[in-house]
Amino acid sequence: MLDMEIVRKNSRKVYDAMVYMYRYSFDELEKLTCLGCTELCLALSLLMREGWIEQGRDVDGIRYSPVRVGD
């Protein structure tokens, strides 16, 4: 069973870790947060759905960026 409180806690951990740079790869976020693949995927999905981060592609692959309010 999916525990949304854990997903929300992990999402906050991911978002809080994103203060160091503007764009992150999945691997970078995995190392920064020490979350497993499934936990990180769920956290990223929730953050994207709620508008806290964006997903984009560049020459190096998929990147995740915090949404900047006011931009």
C-alpha cells in the first residue's frame, strides 16, 4: 500500500535538496537524497504534479528544476 505521508516527506526532502543548483539529473538527486529509485520517482511525480518542479531534457538527458515563483 502506498503511504502518501511518506511520499510527501520524501518530496520535501528532494525539494529541500534542490537549493544547491538549478538543474539536477535523476542520479544526482538519488545521491543527494539517499532515496531509492521508486521512492525518488514517487517524490518527483508528486512535486511535478503540484507544480514545485519541472522536468526537461537537455543534451545530457532528463533534468529536474525547481519552479521559480515570479519568473
